[in-house]
Amino acid sequence: MITRIPTGIPGLDSLMQGGFIEGSINLITGRTGTSKSILCSQFLNYGATKLNQKGLYITSEETTGNIVRSMKQFGWDFDNLEKKGMIKILEVQPFEAKIVISKITEAIEAMKLQRLVIDSVSMFEYTLEDQSRIRKFLYTLFKRLREMNILTIVTSEIPEEVNARLSQFGAVEFLVDTVIKLQYMELADTRRSLMIRKMRMTNHSPNIHPFEITKTGVNILSI
């Protein structure tokens, strides 16, 4: 029997039979400004405040202070949740790719985490550069997370000039269980949209779904 975990994103779970699969690796991808970090933070906040699930936010691009300040606009008090031991934000450097897996493993074991966000893997891809090294790093990381049964979201950046790929170097999308693509269309009536490009063992929606950013976070609209 497949166990599904609610994401905490209004309107999303109904598009994928009730939520992410327990212990799965899920990619949120899109160009700059498509709300990837907001969705990830909402996922962690929901787990901590509604399901009593501890979460870890790995950031390779932002500082802890910036993340905490940004999330307060949605009413998510990461500072307080961190003091309570429910959420931890860990800053890592992209050139630390060789030791980042051990850092994540240590944090998971110390806190007994259930939810993990890695925002983003693109910075590690830039550092590793070579396709074979990128795939080896991601394969090793994801294998370890699956062994630990950690529900994970990773983000990746789609370059502005690229249309065919779903990530920076076209590697991570083949190694994850789920790919959700976020888009921002400047000329569309509903500018933000989401599409589930793949989700293993799931009869997911094949449609493009508009979404909005409200004072409480991401909200998927009905079509």
C-alpha cells in the first residue's frame, strides 16, 4: 500500500491522489521568480505546525536571515519553529558537494526529521560542471535519502534561454520521483501556473493549473 503525505499546498494534493509518496524525492523546477522557495517553505511550515513533522531547509543560495524574514510575510514564523526544534535552516556552500551528503545525514539523524528541502541543487551542478559528476552526486544523495525514508523536495533553476530541459543541466529530472514545473507568463491572464510533468506510481493531473500567491502562500486554482 502506498502511503501519501499531504503537502500543505491548497489544491495540490487533489492533483496527485492525495499528496507526495512517503520517502519520495520531488523536484520543483522553474525559471527565476516562479515561487519555488515559497512553495518549499510552505511545505515545511505545514509539516511542522499541522502534522508535528520536523523539517530541514538546506539553502545553497540564501542566508538564514533572509529566509526567515521572507517567510514572515505569509505568517510562517521559522525563527520560532527553529527555537522549538521543529525546523532547522542549514546554509551550505556549493563547493562543499563532497561533504554535503554527510552534513544532511547528520542533521536528519540528530533531529529525527520527516521533511527535507534542498534549495537548490543547481548551485551544486554549477560547481561540479561535468555531467557524470553531477549524476553521481545526485544519485548518491538521493539513494541515501530514500534509505532514510525522508520526504524530500529539491529545487532546480531552468535557465531563461532553455526550453527543452527541466533543470540546469538536464540531469536531476531523471533521478527524482516527481517533477513539478512552475511557470510565470507575463502576457497571460493568470500569470503563474503549475504542471506535474511526472509522478511515479501516481495517476496525476496532466493539465496546466493556475495558481496565486496569497497572504498565506501558494494556492492552486481550480480549472
